[in-house]
Amino acid sequence: MATLIQKKVCLLGDFSVGKTSLSERFVYDRFSGRYLSTIGVKISRKPINISKDIMLNMLIWDLAGSEEFSGVQSSYLQGAQGAILVCDLTRSETLTSLKKYHEQLEAISPDIPIVVVGNKIDLKNMQEITLALLEEQAQHFNTVAVIMTSAKTGQDVEMAFEELAEHLV
């Protein structure tokens, strides 16, 4: 019988970068083009087979990205064992914001593995952030991977979560 391990993972980033869409794509393999702002936190769960002996139950905390929740966000970060920092490749200011999310995370859950995700790679003609810029920003964090994704098409979404899962066990 496989050992079941449960780990809390937080998704952090500005509003409308695609945190909820990434979570929905990974957990339920679906995408909705409608934008509904997350209020507070939305928690999803996804079991992942790490090996024949280990099953990881990933608890995904999708945190609201607006400034008004930043005080509450700190309490949601308690007990986080991994994080995905998300920016929108079509909005360069969302890359700069990752530093503030990392500082907040580091103050509460230092030295946890982090995957940096540039989302919306499907909008190539609107892209403002390159892989090089994303990697440059990620150097300042405890980054285990830098991945460009599309929640809309599903491109590399699973890879981002699985890369983090590998570092959680």
C-alpha cells in the first residue's frame, strides 16, 4: 500500500494572471474564459502518484491577488510547503509584483520550493515577458523551475505542478 503524503501549495500572483485557471486546468482539466475574481482563497485537492510507494495529496490554495486581501493572505500562507508564483506574460507589471509575493511568502514559510510560472503563452502576439526575463526574476527566489504555461490550452500546466510535487516529497 502506498504512503499518502499531504502537502499545502499556494498559488500567488496579481489579479487576473490566471491562478484559478491554472488550478482548474490541473485539477479538473477544464478552462473557462470567464473571469471571476477569487475572494479570499479557493482550495482544491489533487492526488498525484509520485512513485508506486508514494501518493501525494496536493492541497492547492488559490489566493486572491488584490491588494485588499494582502493582510489576510499572510494567514493563508501559514503551513505552505510549496508555492507557484504566477505572472501574466502579457502584462510586464505582474512580473515585477512577484517580488512582493515572494517576500510575503518568505516571511512566513521560508525556503520552500517555488515554481515560477509565466502564464498565457498562447497570447504570443501580446507577450511582453520573455523566458529570459522570467528566469532573471526567478533567480532571486528559491526556484526549482521556471515554466511558461497556457491554462487555456493546457500547455505545460501539468508540468509546473508535477515539477513542484517532485520537490515536496
